[in-house]
Amino acid sequence: MDIFAHRGVSASYPENTIAAFQAASKLPIAGIELDVHLTADKEVVVIHDETINRTSNGSGYVKDFTLQQLRTFDFGSWYSLDYSGEVIPTLGEVLELFAGTNHRINIELKTDVFAYEGIESLVLKEVAAQQMTERVIISSFNHESLQTVALIAPYIESAALFAEVLVDFTTYVALIPAKGLHVSLPTAYRKSVKLALAEGATVRVYTVNEEQDARYLQQLGIQAIFTDDPEKILKALT
């Protein structure tokens, strides 16, 4: 079962920062997961929330700032003063960090609140520029974004994110179309996920931070998990 570092090694570093991703790049794991939004000047930046309030010393919506303006905020000290001075990274910077590794990159398009028109094309352009089309997975809770990705770049692996339980995951995912489905940990315990696995679906589970859950999912046949603490989970599964 593959392990992905959720927002980098976010248990030990400020999430979605270069520090968190550098730590992940040194681990013998399958890959990382990150989230992207679009700035006022159409730069693709790596951050989870629509606002910078929780993970910086500033406030406001990502979409209302230019990249240059966002760079004036501190994205590390909220977690620990040891990381004061961390800036918001661009997608290109994170991809470049992993250019020399074999890690896969799961890029979550955070278009479920704001549509960020054109973000799909911009993300795919960055991926192509780094020659990483075969290493990325594009995921989103906004399945219209995944349809856009499928139209522009059908060769890119995509995965539909779900927070809820569906009766029939595989039929729905085929409609998008997307190759994989990413489900929450509680959903992974439902019979519909077992059915999806039996039907040959690629299933990845978020966010798995306890050893007993990881062991259960491995026995179940889940292909991959996302965890904040990849070192702990790696140790538990080996």
C-alpha cells in the first residue's frame, strides 16, 4: 500500500510549505499531496484554505492577492517560530523540488468553493513544463474540474474526491470520467468501498494518522493512503 504525505510532512512541519515537502522528498514513500488555489494575477499557489487566515500572519482570500503580495506574509510561524519566514510556494516550485525524485504528486484542485476559471489549464501547463505528466494525479471535490482535465489532457490520471458515501462509486466515477476515487477514512469502512475494490477500482483514503487504521486498510486492499505523519505510518506497515 502506497503512502502519500498529506500536505507534506504536516505532522512535523507547517503544512503545504517547502519545509514540509523537503522532508517528504527524503522519505521512501510513494508521494505527496498538495492543494492549489489561484491568485489575483493567475499564479497557481499551494495552500489548503481559500483564505490565508489559518496558516499565515495575514488575513483575506487567496484570490484577492497577487503572488507578490502573498509573499509578504509568513506561512511558518503559526506552526512554530522555528519556521518563521516560510513563504507560500507556487506549484512550479514544489514540482521542481521533486524533479529529481521518483515521488508521485497528487494535486488537489480546490475549486469547490471558488471556480478559479482556467486553473485546470494552468496546472497542466506547470506539470508539462516539469515533464511530470506521468507522475501526477489530479484530484478534486469539484468533479466538473475533473471533467475539464479529462477533456484537455485525457492521459493525465485523475481521481474524484468524496466526503460522503455513495451506493455505487465505480459507476459514478466512470461518468466523470476519472480513474480513481479518494474517500474519507470513515467512508473506507463502508461496504460500498469494498464493492468498488472488488470491481477493480483504484481507491486511496484520506487522512490516515493511526496505525490500526493503516493496517486495516492495507489488509482491505486499499491502494494508497494520505497521512500527516508518513514516518509513523511507514514504520507501522513495515
